[in-house]
Amino acid sequence: MHIERKKTYTLISSDENSFADFYTSFLNHEQELKKEHLIVQLSNSFNITKEDFSLLLNVSASKKESGISFVIISTSANIDDFPEHFNITPTLQEARDILEMEAMERELGF
């Protein structure tokens, strides 16, 4: 797992061989990333199932309760399979846009 801290968020890229390995690594770093806005870029080589994404749904819900943004970049996810508040985008630019929108919402008290 590669962690790259930016000015307003942290980008996490997967370099593991499987989603299971990535998720284990992610959980090992979760405490140090607890208060950071996250964009997680999943490898296109992963064969990710709906159940795999559901593991990240729990992380997303926890972050949202804390007022922290969490966005996943994946081209293999069908966003219609997940709740509206679960942020999955196909590109980094769209992920950044979501972070900006959520920051504005927090400033406005939504």
C-alpha cells in the first residue's frame, strides 16, 4: 500500500496482489489515517466483488460519522449496487471533486 499525503487529503494506492492483501494492509494503517480525508485508488487488476466493496462501506460510514471524507476510485464497481452516500468514482479528478463538495457541505452545516 502506498500512502501519499497531499494538502487536503491522503491518497492511498494499492500495490498488493489482491484485494484481501490490500484490505489487510489498509486495516493495519487505519488508526494513523483516522482523522484524514482519504481517496483510495484500487488496482484495476483486482477482481473485486460486491462483498469486498461492502468491507469498505463500513469504513466509509465510520468516516462520514466523524465528518471525514472517504472516496474510492475504481472502474470495476457498479455504483448502483451501493448506497448513495458511498462515494465511488472512476477517476482521481472526480474523487477530488467529491472531497471539495463535501468540504463545502461541512462548511455550510449540512
